[in-house]
Amino acid sequence: MEKHALIVGATGIAGSNLAEHLLAQGGWKISGLSRSESPVRGVETLKCDLTEAQSVSRALEGVSPTHVFITAWSRQATEDENCKVNGGIVRNVLDALRGRGVRHVALVTGTKHYLGPFESYAKVAPETPFREEQARLPNQNFYYVQEDEIFSAAAREKFTWSVHRPHTLIGYAVGNAMNMAATLGIYASICKETGMAFSFPGSPEQWQAATDVTDARILAKQLAWAATTPAAADLAFNIVNGDVFRWKWLWPRIAAYFDIEAAPYSGTPEPLEGKMADAAPIWDGLVVKHHLKQNPLSRVASFWHTDADLGRQVETFNDMARSRKLGFLDYQDTTESFTDAFDRLRADRIIP
């Protein structure tokens, strides 16, 4: 029986990489639920506003997926609004699919499960490495609301579920709200063009501490694995590359890729959102000079999110024992996560 995947948020970094992976596996029909057309050839795009129940219901009329992958979220001004809107996205999709024979629902959340929402992000030193069985934090958190929507629907519809918690997602995407690879590639390109020092923008703790990241391709592999492995049913999984690094080690390697020098670390944060506040005209000039695709700086870089990740004052890394014990053994080299993303961004004329 052919498997039919519905990817909610198919144009994002997680959704588009998942679509590419499932297509490469074969045996999957793929529908993508999003505002805009999927960039991946072979994906049937179902356009809608995920925050509007009627819009989602119309888009899914007559659609009966076997597997649902929820990779979308919408950033709001407060965590209370995040809970309402993002919990609503999950509820809208699963309500529209009532009685249609869904077999498995996978939800992508993230490390904020352990660190708390942006309003109270990493304010208290967490216990590391993060393990899936750790109790929820007392804070309001839209990830918890999304999970609860899935648990409720699973009890009603009798499907299995999985929750996937990546750390910082690294990979190819354009117009994504949380794309560190594109952000650092653009920062390095602007530094190279202007002579600005390519200095690490984050905290001393992040410069020194052990950390990890998640390649969007390994997230896609785990999503597909959990959705089709009975032993993985009804569990939450951390998902990271499998190596641990320090930014003081990685930063010079990113600089070398762009043929620039890594500046000595100043010892204090230098947030990119402030440093790049007036960089739009410089970027526009680079687009013209190097014949790049006409993307405004605000579309291809997410300085605020990179600042949030690199500005943490606590150590953050993840344990992968749960999925390893069940047979998920994939590994991804972190340096190559960045350089592969840079290569593809260059090949598609997104960065110079």
C-alpha cells in the first residue's frame, strides 16, 4: 500500500528537506500544506492559511493521508499568543482529517522544550545533556500545547504519534524564520565585502561550552524512520547530528569557507540584529554585483534567531540514547552541515 505523507509547513527548512528525503526513498505520495507553492518537485501543494480552520478544511477536502508530519509554526508577540495560534494549527489540521484513517502523526518541536519559550529562554541553567524523559518546565510553552493536541487526537482517532526535538536546524532553506546557515553565510559575505571583522556575535558561554546542532537532513531521516518503525510509536525523540563541538572551534572553519579571517573573540556578545541593522543596502549591492536572486535581506537572514541561539548563557546539548537503542543510528558531520548548506545556497545564487 502506498504511503501518503501530508507535510504541514512543506516550504520550511524541515518540511522541504523531509519532502526531498521521502521522494528519494520512493513509495510515498506527498502533499504539502502551506501558504505558498512547495519548492520541491513532486510535492502536491495544498494552499491554505494554517491558522484558519475553514481554510485548512477546504484545502484538505478529499485528502486522506496515511502519515501527517507537522513542521510548521507561526511566531507571535507573546507566548500566550504562541500557544493559542500554534496549538490551533495542530488542532485545525487534525480536526480536518477526522475519520480519514491517518495512521501516524509526527510533530517537530525543538530544544525550547527544555529551555523554555523566548520570553523566559534559558534563564535557569538546565540539566544537560537533555533527555526526553525530563519533566516539562513550569513555563507556558506552545510546544506542550501542540503535543497535547496530538495526544488528544491520537486517543480519539487511534493513530500512533512521535515528537521530534531538533536543536538549531542547519540546512538549505530560503525565507525560513530560523535559518542559521543562511544567516551566517550572509554575515560572512557582508564582512568579506566591507572588511568588517567576522567576529563571533554570541556569549562567552556559547563560545566555550559544548553544544550540538541538527542538520535538516538527519531530522528528515528520523521523521521517516519513526513514522514507519513500530517500536518508535508514541515516543518523543531528541534529534541532533551526533557530534559535539565548541563554537571557538567551528567559527574559524566557517571563516575559512568564505576565505576570510575569524576575528579574535572579544569576550562579550555583539548581537547581529544590531550589527546588521543598516546592512540591507550592502546586501542589495551584493545581489547586483554577484547576480544573485532578488531576495531582500529580511527574507534570507534571521539575525534575531541566530542571536537567541548564540547568545545563550547556558550549556545546551542533547542525549540521543532513546532512538539509538531502537535502531536509529544515522550520523551527520556538523562542519559539513554548514558547508553543504553554503554550497547549495551558492549554487542556487542565494549567497555569493
